[in-house]
Amino acid sequence: MQVQLQGISEDRIQQIFENLIAQYKRLPRWIYVDVSYLYNFHLDDFETIRKINLLCRYSLRAVKEWHQMLERWLADQTVVLGCNQIKPIKISRSFDRVVNEGMEEVALCLTGGPGSVFKFHGIGSGVFTEVSPSDKAMVNEVSRIDVTTSVEGGALSRDGSTIYIIGNHPKSIEQGLMTELAAFNDESTDTDKMLDHSRFPDPIDHLINQDVAGGTIVVWQCSS
């Protein structure tokens, strides 16, 4: 599949992260920066998106190109996939946080404990004003998928210290305004740990069986 991208480079995406860190830089420390994207696609366009996100399971290059596409769509620019111009119905971006549970799991791994795979992607419709470091659950979870096996496409990958979690949810999930994304290490809400929680003040309006809602979570770890 031929992908044409113009105007948004990998360097530009890196600059977004660095600018965000500079705003909060005080003392030397280890920082987790989160940027998440929430979107939905018409069913006619989704098969192409599904194939791209399936490819992301095996190709880091495809993951980076996907991230560039998201930034182009945010800038209201066109992405040509094959011979078709494709854009989401709506896309929203949020800079939020890796929560305490996620950082504790990383610390556990670094000190010889068992590692966790945060391959479960959640989407929800909760009404709340901010994400808290102590969050352990979504406010109103609508759907949770395993991004490594979902037939709708998705991926969990790493580029250096950057983590990408991409997930598309079934078209049949409960309709309404989608306002939050999250990443977990377990399918069960009784035993899971939350890595990331993102709130979107500008939600997307999902219509059951008429569009596919999804999201991409990017966690960038760095020292400052």
C-alpha cells in the first residue's frame, strides 16, 4: 500500500514532545510524557485503516507513519492511502499522564520484579474534569480490547523509550460521546493495572454500527 505524507515529519513530532517537556522542566528527573489521539472513521474508510493498524504489529516503520498520519489529520491535511484520500470523521489530541500504577509497574520491573504487558486498550464516555495520578479505572469504560489480537486492528510496539498502543474498537460498542482512553495490563477490571489515562475535552461522537472509534496512546520516557 502506497502512503503519501507531506508536511509532518518525525522530527516535528519529536519537537512536540520536547516543547512540552520544556514547559514543565524544573529539576533533573525521569519524565513520562503522554500524547493520545482519539478518532473515528466511516465504515467505508475503515478497512484501509484496519489493514494499516494490523501492519503496525509487524513493522515499526508502519507505526511511525501512522503517527505522522495522526498529526496530519490534526492539522486538517490529507493523507493518500493507495488511490484514496482518507480522513477521520473527527480526531482529537490530548496531553495527559501516565498514572501511579503504571510507574509502579515500571519500577517493579527495573528492580527485578515480573514485567507487565500493557496490551489492553480501553475507550470510555466518562464525564470528569481531569486525570489524577491516583486513577486506577476509567470513569465510564465502554470497551476494552487486546490490541495484539483484535480483528479490528491494533498494535503494541516500542521505538527506543517510546511506547505506542494503537487500538480500534468494534463498531457495535455503545454509542455516545467518547471522552477517554486508557491502557491496562489485564482484561479483568478486578486484577488490572492502569498505565495511562487520557481525557479529551473535545470528544468524538460514536454512532453504533455507523463508524469505528479508536485511539492511539504514545508514551515517551525521558530524563531531564
